[in-house]
Amino acid sequence: MRKAVGVLVLLGLLAVGAFVFRGRLFPDNTPELDPKVLTDESEQDVVGQFKIDIPEGADRAYLSPVNRSDGVGVVVKSNNTITILADLPDPPAGHSYQAWLERGREGDAEHEVVSLGRLSVAKGGWLLEVDRGVEGFDRFLVTLEARFDATPEARVLEGKSSF
């Protein structure tokens, strides 16, 4: 009986060890989503600071902070124009904000990230307007970049694309 209990304890310890070891070998690279959610009222604040009109019936996606960043944003799609409005702090010297479309998750065979361009300071916030289709992409990202290139660096905002 003692031998059976010993074997069960050993198996339990091995299972826990394997679970912990797996987490170190294959870490979960999913960004940590902040609980702060953009509400209709906070969307009005973000949109209001840019003093622009959003067309009636335009599609919207909300951008929430990730990885303990500050800020919120909204993506508006009207016809084929994508407008990204973000309330973000000024980036450190030599850095900029860049917007992206993402399909799939990092590590997946079908993962793809496409740059939409740099956000510009506009009327107290950050803005980017581009004419581009977004079909087939899962998420919008805003990253803090030291270099403007084809590789996303530090994610600061993320939102699901429902377009």
C-alpha cells in the first residue's frame, strides 16, 4: 500500500513538473489584455478630441491597452478608408507608433502581419488614415517602434477586427 501511495505521489510531482517545464519551453506569447475597455462614452472622448465626424453606419473596432500600456483607440472603416484614432502618451524620444493588421497568432503557419503605417500626432492624439481592404485579418494592432520596419515591436493597443 505504501509503495502505491509513493508511486502516485511521484507521478503527481512529475505531472506538475512537466506542466511548469512546458511553460518555460513553450511560453504563451499572447499579449496580456488590460481590463480597461473602450465604452461608447470613452469612444466619444477619443473621437471628440480629433474633432472629426464619423459617417453614420461606419464600422468600428475598439482598441484596448495590452501589456500594461496606457491608452485606448478606435478603428473606423468607411467604404475602403481605415481611420485609426488613438489616445496614447507621447512615445519616448526616437520612437513612434505604428499600426498593423494581423491574421492568425504568432507561431501559426498562417500568421501574417501587415503594416498600415505610422500614426501621426493630430489634435491632441494619434491618427492614421489609409485606403486599404482589411478582409481576412483578425486584429488591429498599434505598437511602439524604435525602427519603422516590417516587424512589430512592443504592442500597446489591440482590437478584434469585425469588418
